[in-house]
Amino acid sequence: MNLVGCQLPLGALRALLTSPAVAPLRALALGGDLIGSAMKYAVIADLVAPNLMALDLSDDSPRAEAVEALVMSPLCARLRRLDLSRSSLNRGRTALLANGAFDNLRVLKLYGNSAGNSGVIALAQSPHLAGLLVLDLGYTQVGDDGVRAILDSPWADGLVLLNMIGSPASDEAKGLIKARMGDRVRL
């Protein structure tokens, strides 16, 4: 279901997401309205859709409490794909993602956020991201410390694609990750 940019009022969104019609959903896109309120994310966190595997909340602007609602949700355990691209995630809100039980997550898109080194270090140390195959960190302000954290992460070798285009990391750090990951990394 694609509701990108629809700016549904919270009551209508709650009615839709609590209706039996969403139970069979496999993918849901709700971003694009730059609302990102904690209430919106609480409604999403309470979503009962046992088949949901892909959630796109890109182009939104969640506050810390909204991200906390998402990562505390049982929904996290079912997700295989999460897109939070261009969602105004700063270092702290990115680090909150490391606390989510994303044990089945295979694709995490954070393109265009301000994750920075501290946010990526938290993600790299998260045991809940061990199954990641694709990590999009394009234009997320990840420098040398973030690159080192990724290289030290137990899940780095399992990645089939790491996007770090636009990284301000040094040529030395980029050389290290390129040597380790070869054509699996985009710089």
C-alpha cells in the first residue's frame, strides 16, 4: 500500500491501520509528508499486519520519541526492509535504531540523513542487524570513525551492498573499506 505524501489526518490513519484490510499487507509506504509525529509513529508501531515485511517512511521527519515508538514495536522483528531515507535522522535518532529488534532486517536505507559517525557506530555494534545484506549510508556524513566501526562490525562481511557515496571519510579509510569489500561498496 502506497500512501506517500497523502498527509492523512491521524484519526483516518489510525482507522485505516487498525482495520482488517491491512492484515494481508506485505509492504507499506507512509512517508513523504514530513510530519513524523510521535503519534503517527505510535499508530504505525501498533500496526497488526503479520505479513508486513517492507516499511517505507522516507521523506518524513520523526522526532526521537517517534523513532523510539518504532523501535519498541513488535513490528521490527518482522521487517525485512526499512527505508528511512531523507528523514532528518540525526546522530541520536540514528543511534536509537540500533535498539530495535530488527533481527530479520535485510535492507536498511538511511540515505541523506545526518547519521554521522556516532549513529553509524551504534548501528555497527548492534547485534540486531546481523542479517543485513544492504546498507545505504549515502550522504550520511560518515567519516573515518564510522568506516572503522563498519569494518569492525561482525556483520560487515555479510553485506552484499554498502552505499557510502558522499562520505567525507579520508582516502585512507575509503581505501581500507574498498580493499575489504571490493565491488560490494559504493564510494
